Amino acid sequence: MSAFMERQVFKTVGFEKSMWCRHDANGKIMVGSHIDDFCICGTNRACLDEFRFALLDPVKGGFEGTYEGPLHHYLGCAITRDLDAGTTSLSQAHYIERVCQRHG
């Protein structure tokens, strides 16, 4: 993964080895990964799509995988986006409910 990201001119974010960022004249892309799950966001849709196509194309050095569409859940968090308001919210309500049920 690291070699692919370096070829795509990404740098790791701080000390975190599973978060990458690329910022150039076309915009900014951030990628978070956990095992085989990726969360990708960016400021330029065309640039974001180009990267996603390369990431999921083994012929271009990417990986076998599928695009699941807009993100709704990631690592146990529910994700809600309001594009009109320009906001994104994360919730772990389901996890909290499970913990409360288990530990009463």
C-alpha cells in the first residue's frame, strides 16, 4: 500500500501510517485505511475519481476491490452528510446501545 501511495505522490499524515494526504493545484485528497477498507475524501470530484479508479485497478498497480458508493458506515461509525449545509456527522449510537445492553 505504501509503495502505491508514494507513486501517487501521497505523504503520510504525521505519525499515522494509515492516513495519507496529497495536495496539489487540482485539490486535496485524504485517504484513511484499515486493513482492506478505505475512506477517501477530496476537494475535487474529478481528481478524486481518477485516484479511486487507479486505486481499484490492479493493472495500474492498484488493488482488487469494489467501490461501494458514498460512505454511510466506517469502522463502526454511522456517517451522515448534509451537502447543502456542508456538514458531516459521525455517530457511534449503535455501539453505545450494544455496550449498554451488555453491561446494563
